[in-house]
Amino acid sequence: MNFWDVHSWGFIVAMCIFPRLTLLFSSVVSGGVLWWLGWLIAPRLMVAILATSAYWETNPVLVSVTWLWALIGEGLEKGTVANARD
């Protein structure tokens, strides 16, 4: 399955800005304890894992960018929260 056959640029922008809301209200696979833990703790990483499992063969560049975004975004978010506590 190709990413662009199912989603648009609007979906990508929404995932970048509001990953939890987009995952909650989109047609992305949901359910299970691990899905909800990922949604609660690290939604960007969950998006990268879902993208890898669904689109790696058809769009590896997009999946690689998703992993970069996930790792950088989660790191910055956690770092900002840690610095705000100090």
C-alpha cells in the first residue's frame, strides 16, 4: 500500500502538530494496551512504528523522515519538560 493513496499532506501536518489527536480521530489502527501506552507516553514513536510497519516497502524515505521527526521531537519534548522542572 502506498502512503499517498491513503493519506494527504494535511494528514502529515496534523500528525506533526497534533499526533495524539490525529491518532485518536483518524483511521489509523487502534486498540490494545500497547497502542494506548504508546498514545499516552510517546505518540511520535508510535507513529514511526506504525509508518514502518505499513509503508516501509513503498515509501522508505517518508518512513526515515518519520523516524527522525519522532526521535528529535520526543527528545526535545522530554528535555523541555525536564528543564521546566528545574
